[in-house]
Amino acid sequence: MSITRRRLSPEESRDAALDAARALLIEHGPQSVTLKAVAARIGRTHANVLHHFGSAAGLHKALIASMADTVVGQIAEAALRARAGDQNPREVVAMTFDAFGKGGAGALASWMILSGNEDALDPILEAIHTLVDRLADGHTEAALPLHEETLQLVLMALGDALLGGPMAKALALPRDKARELATRALLASRGAAG
């Protein structure tokens, strides 16, 4: 009995590779996101995956761009609802921390920086910048505090993704203390602005 593989369109093949790369990132960390591992995960050849991304660095950049679109889209929706009063700012903090922690964006971003592939972060930085500009649209006096809030929140979420657990344990603090501090800062900032 022979097994027939369904022929995928180039877009479907690329999407499947990115889904596999994301799963590998979350399951095994950024070092596991290789062309060979992604190809094996989706049942394709190394050459097929290489064709779509050009190199491992190209795969990493495409992965972070895909993650940026998803993550920033979710955070934007929550932030816009929070600004309209339909959602608690705590949810914006939770989504941001989850994106960098559970979603693997923190580990991938750090790995890119440490491996000298800093330009791979451009998609996520551009997406965050676009989000902040969108949130500040029509509120020019709020732009600076919003940029500062975003910087603080993203850096706290990234730091928590990388060192939050060990630091909280070393300081005998609850594991979610950084989230609590970020929420407190965001609420205080909103109270001062309002």
C-alpha cells in the first residue's frame, strides 16, 4: 500500500512550515527551529523548506513576522477594547506576557539577538510601532505616555519570559509578581492620564 501525499500550494506549504516552526519553538525552544526539523515535522524535504525561506535565518525571520502579526493583532484588539472601556487593562498585560512567555516570542527574540540575527526582530518591532501609532491616533497628547507604557510593558514581558521564574523564586515572590507589577504600572499610568 502506498501513501500518497496531498500536493500543497506554495502558500499552504509555507504556512505548514511556519506552523511546524512555531510548534517546535514552543515545545523545544528556539534552537530546535531548523530547516531539517521543520521539514521532518511536515513530511517534506529539506530542499522544499529551503525553497520557501532561503536559509535558516529566513525561516526565523518569517516565523517572527508571522508571530508578530498574530500577537500584535491580539494585543491591539484587547488594547482598543480597554481604551474604549470594554476590557480591563489586566487583559492587555496578560496577553503581552503570554505572547512573550507561552507563545515563545521572548525566547525567539533573545536567541535572534544572541546569534547576531538582530534584523530578524524588525517585523515584531515594526508591528509594535504600528500598533502604538494606531492606538495613539487622534490622541497626540497621549502618544508619549503610550510609547512609554508600551516600552515598559514589552520589556517587562520579555524579561519575565526569560528570567521571571528563576528571579521570583530567588526573591521568594509569587511567579506572577511581574505581571502584577506591570498591571499596577499600567493602571497607575492610566489613572495619571485620566
